[in-house]
Amino acid sequence: MITYGIVQPGPHITDGVPFVQTKDLTSKRLDVRNMDRTSHEIHSSYERSSIRTGDVLIGIRASVGSVAFVPPDLDRANISRGIARLSPALDVNGRYLFWLLQAERIQSAIRLEVKGSTYPEITLPALRAVVVPLPTPEEQARVSAILDSADTELEQVGQMLSKLRSLKCGLMQDLLTGNRRVTPLLEPKEVAV
């Protein structure tokens, strides 16, 4: 099932229901702490677009094609008009769908359906018309497990790279301000023979 969400969410309500907007799809993971919230009344008017853990979200306005997987802490939240909720059928693995929608071939097919240059948009019928490969549930599970594992490794390498860059900046600061002497690093070391 594919549906879009709340058309007019109203003002931010501190204790309201979080709703995902296109701006929320720009980071790697959805973060409920940074989301706007709508009233419980508006949310109940849009029960059809209430999201569940395991749903896949895709931007259909502005950031068309951006994809996110609904985590447990957003179960029963909602979405804005610029987001489509894809609730996987029983024979579709949600993680497989999440990765599949990010594949270049599928993103290209989506871009072909986009209308508007100032404010790009894809309609729900056009999104439904995008053809996707659907292997057996077992193969979907294997593919998604491999991609999840690779993504975890990439994230760990990215964190390590960030730490090394920070260390380099600190070392550069120490060396360039004279807090650490360069001379001992340049002196020849005695080598035992």
C-alpha cells in the first residue's frame, strides 16, 4: 500500500505526534528528536498515513526519491504530504525494499516520472508504476542482510575516519602554534646494528 500524509499539519505541538517531512529524509537515519509534531486531532484525521515500524518512506515532493526506513521509535507517527509511505506486502522484505529504492536503476526510473523543475514532484500513480525486481523472500533477506552489514561497516569506517581527522587537526594545531616541537621529530634516530 502506498499513501501520502498530512496536507496541513498545523503549528508545532510540543507533546503532539511526530511527523516525517522531506527535510527529515536528508540524514542517514530518522531522528524523532528533531521532528515537528502535529496535534493528536490532526493525526487521527490522517490515520491512513500513520507509519509502522518496517514501513519504507520515500520523498515525493522536493527531495524526490530520498528513502528512509521506519525505526521502532517512530511506530504510529505520521508523514507529511511530501512523503509517501510504502507498507511492504507479506512477500516483501522491508529492508530489501529500502535498499532497492536506493539502487541507481530504480532512482533513474523515479527521476523519469518526476514533474516540475522548480518544485519537483512524483505522483502516487507514477510511483506505483515504477517496476522493481522482486526475488524470493529468502533472497530478499540475504540481499538485505549483506547490504545492512556493509552499511554498518561503512559507518564504522566513517567514525574512525572522523576520529583520525580530529586527531590530525589537533596535531596540526599543536605543531603550528609551537605547543609541540617539530625538531625532535626531524632528528635522525640511532639504528642498532
